[in-house]
Amino acid sequence: MPSTTASSSSPNTDLQQRSRRHVWHPCTQSIRLEAVPPLPIARGEGVWLFDHEDRRYLDATSSWWVNLFGHAHPALNAALKDQLDKLSHVMLAGCTHAPAVELAERLSALTGHALGHCFYASDGASAVEVALKMSFHAWRNAGRGGKQRFVALKQGYHGETLGALHVTDVPVFRDAYAPLLANAHLVASPDARNAKPGEDAAAVARRTAAELEALLAEQHDTIAAVIVEPLVQCATGMAMHDPEYVRLVRALCDRYQVHLIADEIAVGCGRTGSFFACEQAGIWPDFLCLSKGISGGYLPLALVMTRDAIYEGFVDDDVARSFLHSHSYTGNALACRAAVATLDLFKSEDALQRNRSRAARLLQRLHDGLEGQPVDHLRQRGMITALDVREPGARFAERFHMAARAQGLLMRPIGNTVYLMPPYAINDGEVDQLVDSTLATLKAVMATSSKEGARNVALA
Ligand SMILES: *Cc1c(COP(=O)(O)O)cnc(C)c1O
């Protein structure tokens, strides 16, 4: 395997050492920083990231699922430079500005004005906090203050601030903070991989929706909302489900007078094949959270869209009936302008249509190349493709990540799930490169896994 660390005095290693001294890296077990030094990235262009020695890496995870049209996109750069000379930021309480207004108008239009109002937040977790608080508060304004609890799905992820974490079911993120968290109801995931013999994905959806119905039938008086990631539960390994589940949850929420919160932070903005994932179920939620891709992967921005009727419930002389939530950078002008320019690119690049053929090519080539490899559940929804590695051995995700670097790929598996979630900017040649390098990485890692596994057993 070629070395991925350069000589000790290079700008790459210098940054790695200084980073370790003063930067506390997210989602990182710091003790592994020696074995897995952070990749020092100097610049990006399209789907590529370059280190300080101009070695390049294909950004196969869209920089944590945020990048859509590639790094340093000329149109996005131009829009931001223009905005920079006009207005970077002004507070959105007492003021307004064109990028915030235009973005809210255009997003509302994309829902056929079903979700007519847009509340801005700052990053994904803050949008989830807003949706949870709004749902509770809307019921309280309607004289139903007893609706105080939330229903979340097993294997779900909604962010890591305390409110968002209480509806997140990922033990490594959650367990240490369990004493601080409110109690959410957790119901079965509609993950299609859990099909029993004779069941298809729609049957799993119906079975798991029935479990939700039993809970709602009994406890709807104390439940404010059900929160779901429509179509793909991303953070727990790209667990995919049938759109039927989202349809059924909408119907149950209507029947039992419970809000539906669609967390489209990862799956929105075209990632699953339609602009909003909910479109594939033919429904609209009561609250829809967007972040990640909405600014094209340029700047932190999040928002919660809701029905005009819910907004109207907060319009009152009584201050206690108003939604006084805010973040200092709420509706940041630069971020909103990046989002408006991103929406323009969906049109000018005909992104959803082009993604269809890219995704089909990726799946076909991956499917052919995986022949005889120890993998299960190759699956795809739009621009998300994933597979599970059988008997991955110890520290699989880390070993895969390091081997991928050597192939010029930036990838971080989740447990034993390898996923490909490239920027929409990827072209056919780059799709082929992505697949070939992924397969080469997998083979290299599997060749070492039996050895590693044996050593680990010995150490245990
Ligand atoms: C990433 C993510 C979040 C949290 O967003 P942050 O910007 O990381 O706070 C919430 N929900 C889902 C579904 C996500 O994928």
C-alpha cells in the first residue's frame, strides 16, 4: 500500500501536528489521531479535494453529505462574491433581506405552497430543536399543552444537541449523555433489511407502521409529533425503507392528531432522487427540516418549513403564544444567497434528471464488480448507494478509510456499511473511478481482515 503520509517537514504533516495540538476534532476518538491523522486539505475543485502536495482525493461522501454541485463551483463562487460586497449578515429580528425572502418564497413554491412559512436556524441540530419546540408550542396554543412527548424511530439520527439527541437512537452518541435526556418513545425502524421470510419492503413498512399505530392509539393525548428521516436513515448505515411507510405515518398522524416532522437534513435537496424525499410518498409533513445540502455545502444554514395554518396559531397579542426562538446567525445573508444560487443550479444543470443516469451507472458497475465479494444488501435510493460487508474484522471503518486514502478516495464507512454519496457534480468517468477505487479498497481491506481479526482475538 503506498504511503499516505509525507515526509516529516512537509506542509501536510506540519498542519497535522498543529491540528492535533490545538483543534479538537469532531466525531473523533482523539487517541486514534496518531494512527489516523486528519487529511490536510488545501483546496477543492469539483468532486476532488487536494492536499498541500497536490495529491487528490475523490470526495465520495460529499464532505459529510453537504456538497451537491462540487467544490469551488464557479456560479456559487460568483454569487457569494457578489453578496459579500453587498451584505454578509444582518439580524433577522426587526430586519429582512432579499436572500432570506427569495429562499423562503422559492422553497414554499417547491412544496406547492403546502409549507408556506420558513423559519431559519443555523445548522441541522438547531433545525430539529426548532421543529420539536414549534410542535409542542403549536399544540399548547391550541389548548392541548399535555402533548409533550415525541416518537422517534429506532436507528434514527437527528443531531446531537440535547433536544435532538433525545430523539436519536445511536448508542455511541447518546449513551454517555442519557441522564440528561428527555424520554422519547422509540418504535421499530422500517429498515427493509429486516424483512422476514416472504416479506417485501412494503410489508416491512406496514408491519412497523402497525407498531406505531398501537402506540398512537393508546397515548396520542400526550404525544406532540412523530419525527422521521423519510426514505433513508443515513447516520446508522443508510437504512432504506419503502415510501409506503412515510404515507402510512402521515395517515396515522392525521387520524390521531399528532404532527409529522420530516427531518430531510440529509435526504432533502435531491439526495434521494426527488427534491424533497417526501415527494416520493406523495405527502407533506407538518414540519420539514432542511440543512446540509441547502447551501450547496458552502455555509452552515438550516431551516424549518411549516404549514401556514400552524404559523397562524402563533400570531397573537399574547407574547407567550409567539415563537421567540432565535440564533444569532439566523437567516445569514451569505448562506441564504448560497442556497438561492444552489436552487438555480438544480434548474440550469437539470440535476435530478442527470443524477438518475449517474446513479444507474454507479449501481450497475458496483453490482458487477462486487460479484463474489463478501457483501450483503447492495442498495440505492437516488444518489445514496450502500452495501454491508460480511465479517469485516476489527476497526473495519478505520482500516477502510485509510486504505481508501491510498486509492485517492475520501470515504468513512459506518460500522460495516460502505456507502457512496458523491456530489452531483460527478461525471461518468469519475463514477467509474469511484467504483474501481472502492472495489480496490474493499479487496485490499478484506485481504488484511482475517489477519487483523486473528490478532484481535489474541489480544482479547
Ligand atoms: C446531519 C443530520 C442532522 C444534524 O445536522 P448538523 O448540521 O450536523 O447538526 C440531523 N438530522 C439528520 C437526518 C442528519 O443527517
